[in-house]
Amino acid sequence: MKLSIKYITTLVLGFFFMAGNAFAQFDRDLQYYTYPDQRGLNQFEAPFQTDVEFDGVNVRIGGANTLQFQGLSQDNDAGDLPALESNFNLATSNLDLDVGLGDGLRMHLRTYLTSQHHTEAYVKSGYMQVDRLDFIKEGLLSGLMDKMRFKVGHMELNYGDNHFRRTDNAFAIHNPFVGNYIMDSFTTEVAGEVYYYDKGLLAMLGVSNGKLNQSVVAGDIKTHATVYGKLGYDKKMGDQLHFRLTGSVLNVSNSPSIYLYSGDRAGSRYYSVMDDGFRSGRFAPSFTPGRGEPAAAGEMTAIMINPFVKFQGLEFYGVFENTSGNIKGNDSRTFNQYGAELLYRFGANEDFYLGGRYNLVSGETMSGDIEIDRFNIGGGWFLTKNVMAKLEYVTQSFDGEGYTDTKYQGGEFDGVMLEAVISF
């Protein structure tokens, strides 16, 4: 949703005026809420228990700002890629509104104030989360609601666990590295999710309308509902050990556009690498026709498994993802993604960390097999719970016969990234 320059100016000035006069709002306690700062690290879904009492409508104003210094270089076999200079990327900003509307009833709304792809402000997503029904009648179905949650809105789909650790435009404080995964599974659609949680066991079933950009105009191809789910176990055993294992599945049965890997409208962190637009450095499997081609229905099934273990300061996070699909009537194609992160957090409050991430994507395009691999190594420092700095070295390469006679043949980029993050 585009906003006028006058409205943006008023919004931003008002935002900082309120921040200067009511900073305590940023630390207000909300029920069933993941804090967008150091306290929210490794929380994944919002907590299913709370000790916060509801005492009236509670408005929490927050946001995030980031800035990167990019020092990357790139090359390919043809030697025809543009030269990159070391310089700063565009600063990005988010504005968040989180409102406790009733006992167990919370609203979230995120607006991108500026992003790589859109310099104008627009609403990214919003949802309503229901953890209690006391706002209707005290004690209503309390035994059931001790284990249930409902979410509904035009929102980020809870497929896999990568989206809990990814950078969402300016919100980058929970991502230990500067970039997201190569196959960046993220989309916002009108959806509803039902959760069941009991002593660490987690189950979720969700349904979306399959559309990133909403429209009621009938097209040549009717988009069917997207169905997705998650099953897992998440348990903290004292202050020393946190174990989580989840499996997710998402199915698109009939759609002219599939957005799971192309739903990010903000942009990547590696600007202009491979001269590849605002999602540079990523790969999105395509199971629908490209622009200018006749419309046709596509189908896709994606599966992701994510183990997570944190023992004292040592932290491991893993990714296995299998995605297969086709334009109906054509042969099915499959892509696999593998990822592994190993971090060590240290200091009095684990304010420092060092670590590495390996990410590999392989599969068969219409032109042949491809393989993309990336390695990150770096670290970070929480100057406060709301302010952090990251430094990393990244290298990524492209290989396979599917890239023959394209700009990706022999393609690679590498270099240093420095990122400053504020989140509150």
C-alpha cells in the first residue's frame, strides 16, 4: 500500500517524537509475545505460556533500523559482470505496532518504511493472535485454550523454521549472519493457523488463499488454497539445554503463481551480485510460467526439517529442504537445500558470538542441473539488548550445466559485510 510523501514524513516524525517522549513503551510486557531484541533469540513461535496479566488495552510501538557496509567482488567465465565498489547499502527501517486488545488477544502490524525494493512505505503484514477466550467470557474453554492458539491475517506463513532466523527487511537482530538462505522460503498471504501445544509437543495446521497480491477479479486459472502444517518438539531443559526438532510441509495444488520462494518484496542483503535484481544472491525454484508466457497452472510440494540444539553457549541449527513441482502437464523437477549453522555465544550475557554457516542448493532446471553453494563465517556483538553489530566473510559460487552460456557460468562472489542493527 503506497503512502504519500507528506504522510510518510508525518509518520516518521511522529514515530520518533513518540519514541523520545515514551521510550518505556518499547519495553512494555505483552502476553504471548516474542520480543524483537536479544531476549527473543531462539524463541521461534511466540511463547505458549505467559505470566503477564492483562490490565487494559496495551499499545507497544517498536521498530528496527539497519545499515550495511558491503565490500564484495564478483566474476564469471565471460568476465562481463559489472564491477562492484565497497560502499554502504541503503539504510532500511521497519515500524511495528503490537497491541494487547484483550486477555489473550493480540494484534501485530509491521510496516516497511524503506527497503531495497521499495523506497516508499507500505504494510508488510498483520495478524490477530488468540491464546485465551477470556475477552469473550472469563474462563471460556480455558482447559482447551491452555493448549490451543489461533492466528489469522494477511501474514507470514509458518512454514519451516528458517523464517524465525531470517532478516525481515530491517528486522535483522535474530539472524546471526547478514544474508538469508539461498532458497528463501518466505511469503505473506491471507491465512489462518491453528496450533496445539502440550509439554513441548507442537502441531500446527494452516490454510492460505495462495495469493501475495490480493484480488477478487477472476482469472483464467483459479488459485486453489495452499495447505501447510508443522509437527515438532521444542523443550528447554533448565538453563543449559534447549532442544527443538520440527518438520513442515506446504502444498500448492493449482496456482498461476507460487510465491513461497519469491514472496520477499524487501530485497536481499547482497546488493547487485550477479546483476540479479533486488533478490540478488538467491535462487527461487519456478513451477509456473515466466513473464510473457501463456498462463498455466503449477503445483508444488515443499518439505523442511529443522533440528536445533543449544547447550550452554554452543548452538547448532540445521536445514534440510526438498521442493518438487511442475507446470501441469510437464515433468516434475526437484530441488534440495541443505544448511548448517554452528555458533558459540559467550560473555556474561552471551553478548558475543562467533560462527559459520554452510548453505547448498541443488536441483534440475529446464536447462539442466545446477548447484549453488555459500559459506559464511563471522560474528556479532550485542552492545545492548537492542543494538548489535555483525561482521562476516561470505563466498558463493554457481555451477552446473543448467548455467552453461549464461552469466552464471563460473559465477562467484565473495567479500566482507558489516551490518549495524537497532531493534526495539
